[in-house]
Amino acid sequence: MNETEARIRQLRKELDEHNHNYYVLNAPTIDDREFDRLMAELQRLEEENPQYADPHSPTCRVGNDHNQAFTQVAHRYPMLSLGNTYTREEVAAFYERVQTSLQEPFSIVGELKYDGTSISLTYEHGRLVQAVTRGDGVRGDDVTENVKTIRSIPLVLRGDNYPDLFEIRGEILMPWTVFEQLNAEREREEEPLFANPRNAASGTLKLQNSAVVASRRLDAYLYYLLGENLPTDDHLENLRMAAGWGFRISDAMTRCRSLEGMYAFIDYWDVNRKNLPVATDGIVFKVASLRQQKFLGYTAKSPRWAIAYKFQAERAVTRLNSISYQVGRTGAVTPVANLDPVQLSGTVVKRASLHNDDIIQSLDLHIGDFVYVEKGGEIIPKITGVDTDARLLVGEKVHFITRCPECGTPLVRYEGEAAWYCPNDETCPPQIKGRIEHFISRRAMNIDGLGSETVDLFYRLGLIHDVADLYSLRESDIASLDRQGDKSARNIIEAIAASREVPFERVLFALGIRFVGETVAKKLANAFGSIDKLAAATEEELVQVDEIGVRIAGSVRAYFAHPSTAALVGRLKEAGLQMELSAERLARRTDRLQGATVVISGTFTHHSRDEYKSLIEEHGGKNTSSVSAKTTYLLAGENMGPAKLEKATKLGIKIITEDEFLQLIGQEQ
Ligand code: IVH
């Protein structure tokens, strides 16, 4: 082995070790900078010496942006589900069944039931070779590339006492904090929110772009080993050994030697699970001995040697007093149940979301009903059922309103959507106010000092009807109003004036065009350069832009086709807003990349990946995510995926460095 190869191996080993310390043991031994330095060295060496490429190198944890298709794979052992129990009596019945069948001493392992999406990992000679989703239990999707991005799953095992071939199963989870950040981001981008971390985890695992999966920071807990040569006859012992091979095994796993021990486990975790970083929905009890498991066997669907005990979803019963309907800035009408206040997992609940008409119908709700309210994995409490036995007098059946509660316009329902909409975007007050609030928000025009109460006041007083009216407000208009002193009036006027400098892409976002979030606005601004060009763009021209599909194109076209848009845009232009890219940005634009398709891979030093994407568009090129025969350049940064490199080389695609790219567009560093 030469020196380079030895160094590569050494770095991989060290980085694997640090990943394990950080992600599995939560006990890093070096700081992030040092880690990044080692990683950068490995990336550089691998790039310079592609002959030593290894699909298990820690460098492949960043994923790549190939559009992968998932192949279906048959499970070597079917992935079964567990029988569910909800009461202590059912747990006792399980214990007694086991006792009667075995007629010998046994112990039970208590574990948490993680609420994510299940995965089966196959390791051969200590290396992860395949990761498959549950699917229908018999066949699942091969999601190996995505699973490799999960840092707590070892790609190469530690030590040497693992079987040559085995499977390990567990749950892939999205931690609560990641889930909340992701949803906040999706809200900004006007993308549909994930209902709970489980949906977010399974949705993420099925993404075609593993680089995006890597950015979602999934986690995994493993709880079940399968194979011919497992080290011992004891489930818990085996998993403890697996922890030594580098897997993350839950600390909660406990041996219970009696039914009382099982109850104590339930009592403890029913309370303490609330402090865990990930969602759990119950407990799993498994007979510890593999020999005894085999003896007990399986029913058609589930093992006789294990059961799940589901936590009581925190639920309360309360009276439904009325339904209110809220109209959002897009006109969507959301039904909200007003309830008698009730305690539910530490907070008082007075309102619950009813989501949409279909849900109201399926619940057959009547005013005065006693309803079940739950706080599941979801953030907003929801109504899950009606206690029909408690119905004393049947109140009025709940029918979704047919007219807008704010402006009286008949509601409409668009094909394929569950929501009812108020189509009166011109004069319906909450839609107007909602658009103004979006316009002034921090990420849009960032007009400080104007909150939703002030907007409401100005609107009621007839001072503003649309966003353009903001620019004709005068200090004297405001100062005379209740609670607004001279100083705050001046501040508001100054903040409005300052917003004239907000760059075009943010103005575009501020307009509140449906499906045009921050990222899309940036792409459109770069591709078209001005509001007039964007307004004139055809559907074909719009979908030419990277990541703009027919849905967004349709929405942009509809916005500019609307009779009032031209007048509004005209007034905003007159008010001095930036309706095109700045002269400086425009001057930078060239057509040096006209007709070129550029794929970006890896990380860079002079600009971020997003900046490079913008630069490609500003210079007339197109940025795509995967290498194909149509690719003109592969812009290669550090830590480029080896597969991408190989494909580009095979197809004879020109691979350029960051500096070469900047030279190409005339921006030598
Ligand atoms: S054992 C044959 N252990 O619950 C037994 N499953 O309803 C295989 N789950 O599909 C499963 N935590 O996704 C087991 N500690 C745990 C678990 C667990 C969560 C999930 C798993 C499985 C489902 C069974």
C-alpha cells in the first residue's frame, strides 16, 4: 500500500470514529473545525485519487443530487408488525400466555416504540450493503443511498466480532427540533407542512435527491437483529454487542423479570418519554431468549413473543360550542372548533383544528356534541371523534359554510384541493390584510414598526386598501391616530421609505403570488431580470427555469393575468420599488453560459452553492441536478460524489473547478 492509500484509510477510520463519538455516543472528542479539516483532506485525496473511491467512505454522507429511482427488493425475512395492547390487563394476558407456553423461566425486554418509519439494514463483512423500507412487509424500496446520509448509522462496523452477514432493523426518525425547523421553512416557502415527524421522516427517506436527505438530519434507533450466526441467545445481549459495533441502541432497553417490572417500565416511560428528542407512541415487550422466541413462533401477522403497548394518546373530552371559520391571505377557509376549555397534556385547550369539510363530514359533528380532543404527534390539537353516548339533545348538524364569513361571497372548491376558498381576493378584508402583513414581513419588505394591529387599524380607517397605499401614507395621517405618537409615526414612514431599496427578488416574494416562496422568487428574478419580463413570460419560458414546474408557472401566469395586477404593479413602480435586478446585478449578467447546462457538485470556497446556482442563471445558463449526456459542465467543488465524477468522466463531460467557472463568466478572483 502506498502512502496516499494509507493516509486515505487512516482518515476514513478516524472520521468514522469521530462520527460515532458525535452522533451515536453524543460525546465528541474533537471540535467541528478539526473534523471539517480532516474531512476536507479526505475529500481532496479521494478526488485526486479516484482509483481509491469507496462507497463506504465517510465522504458519501453528504449525498448527491442524482435523481435516483428506488428499486423494489424482497425482504430476506418478512417485516412483521406487532400486536397492539392498550391496557395493563392485556399486558398481563400476554405475560401469562408466554408463561403457560414456555413452562420455564424467561425474561422480557422492555423497549420504547419509536414512532418513525421502519428500516432493514443488511451488513456483509462489516459493511452496510443495503437499506430497505418496510413496504408491504414482503417487499420494500431500496433506499441505501439516502440511508447512508444518516450519520448515526455506521457504514463500516467497529471491532471484529460481528457476524459475516446479518440484518439489523430499526426506526428512522426526525427529531422534534429538526421537524419544527423544517416546517417553519416550508411555511415560508408556501409548501404543504408535514403533519408530524413520522410523515416527515418517511417523506424524506423517499426523496430522490440524497443531498436533500442529508440536509434533513434524520436519526435512527436500531432494535432488532436477524441472522444465522448472532453472537448470543439473548436479544438484549446481542443489541448491547451491536452498540459496540457502532449502532445506536436505545439506553431505555431494560430487562424485566416479572409482570411488576413491566408495569414499572410502562409507568416510567409514560411520563419520561415527553423529554425525549424524538417521538414515541408506546412500548414494545419482547421475550429475551431467541430460542424461546423461536419456540413461541408467529401468528399470521405478528410474533407471539412480542407485543406493543400503546400509550394512551393524550385525550380529553369536552363540549363543542361552535365553529369559526378563518380566512387566510390566499382565501382558504379553515374551520376551527370552539370548545369548553379543557386540560390536555399540561395546557388548556379551547380551540382545535378541524382541517376541512371532509373531516367535519366524516365525524358527523353536531353543535353541543362531546368530542375527543387529542394532541398526538401533531402540534395543534385535533378532534378525533364524538362521544355519541353522551349526546343528550342533538344539536344542529355542522354544515360547512357556503359563503365567506367576512365578505359574503359564495365559496368555491378547486379540483384536487380539500379546502374551500373565498374567491373575492379584491375586497375580502382578511385577504387584503393578510397580503399587506405578508408584504411588510421581515423576509419580504421588512417594514419595521408596522404590526398586524396597526395594519388592521389603518385598514379600518380607510388609510390603506392595498400594499401600494403604504407608499402614500404621510406622517400626519398616522400621528393623529390613537396610540401612535409623532415618533412612532416617523419611524413607520422611514421604514416604508427604506423598503424602496429592498432588492427585486424580495419584492417579488412580497407580492404574495401563490407558490412563489423566497427561493422561487429568487430564481424567477434571476431568470427574467424584471417584473415586466416576468409578466410577459409564457408558460414554456417559465418552466425552462430550474425547479419551476407547471404548478408554479400556472400561478404566476394567473397572477399577472388578473385584471388588477397591472395597476398595482404600476403604482408600486411609481412609488419607487425595485422592479428589476439592480444595475450592478444586471451589469454582471452576460450570456456567456447561453445554452450551457451546468451541474454543481460538492462544496466551494468563493461562493455558496446557492450563489453558484444564481450565477449560472445570471449568465444565461441552466442549472440541473444530475449529470447526463446533455450536461455541458460539471462544476466540481470539494467533496464531490464519486459516482457523479465517474459518470461525468464516462460521458466525456467537461469538469471545471470553481476558479475555471469564475473565469468562464468573467469574474476572475
Ligand atoms: S420490533 C417482529 N421494536 O413498530 C417485530 N418494533 O408494529 C418487529 N417499532 O414495524 C418489530 N419501535 O416500525 C420493534 N422497539 C421496537 C420498535 C418497533 C418501533 C415499530 C416498527 C414496526 C412496528 C410494529
